Amino acid sequence: MHVQFSTALVVTALIAAIVLVLNRGDRLFPVLALLACGIEAMLVFHWIELSSNKFRIDVLLPALMTVAGGVCWARSAGKSTVSAATLVTAVGAIQLLFALRFLT
């Protein structure tokens, strides 16, 4: 069994976003991170297909993950939430760099 890098990133970010949502406190940015990670996971596992002529979905979702994870990281205090927010931010940044073709 082989796991692709993109699949591992999405699953990691999804689990980290779930940890952020389950934490008590402000829920707006953790829910945005979970929404972006959930849509990304559904795209990777071919459960849904999204396409738009106006927006680049492959850039929009990682950007949302990066911003929401960064805000959660800035507001978090506990070890688990800091780790989860760092993972969401890092995965979003890696995917964003791949989508913008800075990494190939």
C-alpha cells in the first residue's frame, strides 16, 4: 500500500483541524480551517469535484487553511492546540506553494 504525499498532508490537516474545533474557545477560525480541510479531503478522495472559471480552488483552499491556522496558532495557548494549528498552517502553506508552482 502506498500513500501519496498530498493524501498524507490532507489527512494530517483534517485531523489537526478537528482537534482545533474540539477545543473550547473561539470557533470561527477553527471551523473555517475544518471546512477548508474537509473540502480538500473530499477532493483528494474523489468524493466531490469542484471547478470554477473565476476562482482557482487549488489556491483558495490552501490559502484559507494557512490564514485560519495562523490565526488559531496566534490565539492558542495549550500544547495540543498550538501543535494542531501549526500543522494546519504548515500543510496549507506547503499546498499553497505547490499550487503557485514555487515547489514542483
